[in-house]
Amino acid sequence: MSEVNAAQSAALTAQALHLWRGEHHLLRGITFSLSSGELLQISGPNGVGKTSLLRLVAGLMPAESGDVHWRGVGIQSDMDGYHSELAYLGHANALKLDLTALENLQFSAGIRTAADSAQCLRVLDALAVAHCVALPVKVLSAGQRRRVALARVLLCEAPLWIMDEPITNLDVAGIQVVEQLMADHLVKGGMILAAAHQTLLAAHAGTRNLSLH
């Protein structure tokens, strides 16, 4: 498939994105597309703009110039519709430490849709932290907190996942669990845009890389 045809069939497209930080030209004309079943990994050293690019594409910050389209529509023209189909995982877990794992999921899900305890338990179990359901997040390990944060992504049931260092603080077993869930999402037609220092799903046919310098 040609680059033109690929862009036309893509669900998510970014065209000529530019972003400045003071006098520093951080993102310089970034262009990419993402289609069903694909993972696009953003790589590069610290400070090159990986997190900024994810936040920009997620609609959490504006670009100086350039456009992001979702299903052929500019995200700025229908941000609510775009966000309803997007699950965002930041580098920070953004969990409420005094709430339990279950309460955190119920709180975050309640912002978008109703989620009962059974649904929350299902995603916690998928990430092998069902035993933490009644524990306050402040007593969990860094890896367990990351899994609870990842459970929010599963709970959204969104086609597009935007993830910043999704496997940070995870051990080998945790990385295997998360990569399998990511692979399952792609097989079902989902899409993932992720920044990570470690290569994700290297063997998956739909994995591509965008390197920032």
C-alpha cells in the first residue's frame, strides 16, 4: 500500500506537527498515520519530545502548527467525540493514593461511563492484581500501581490507546502480561500509539517505529 493510500485509510493521522518550548523547536514537522491493528512506537532519547507528542495527539495540549485527524475529522472540531474513543495512560499513574484499587477504577470510569464492580474486577484480574482490589493504592508497590493504572485503559474499551512508557516499573512477568494485552487489543482491531525506551511487540506484524531526534 502506498503512503498516500495508507494515510487515507488510517483512523488517526498527524500532519506536519510543530511545537516549540521557549526558543527550542521541540517537534519539527512530525507526520504519521495509524490504522486498525497497528502499534506505532515513539522512540528517542530523553528530552526529544516523546511525551509532548503524545499529549499533543491526545488533544491535551495545542501545537504551534499542524493537524491531527481522527476518522477523517480534525480532533479540535469534536474533542468530546475523540476522547470518547481514546484511552490515555500518562507517565505518571495519576492514582488517588488513599483510595483502593477498585475505588480508583470506579472513580475514573465514572467520569466517562458507569462501570460496575464486576467489570473493574475483570480488568484487575487481567493484569494479575485482583488481590489488590481492596488495598489502598498507597500500600502497593510501584509495579502494582502501574498495573492498576493500566487497568483503567482496559476499562475504557476504547479503540485508540495512547500510552507513555506503559511498562515502566514492571518486572518481566508484568511486561509479558501487558504486552499480551496490547497484542490482543491490536488483534481485535485496536490501535496503540506508545512512547517507550524498550521495544514493544517487536514480533508483531503491525508494529512500526517513529524515532525522534
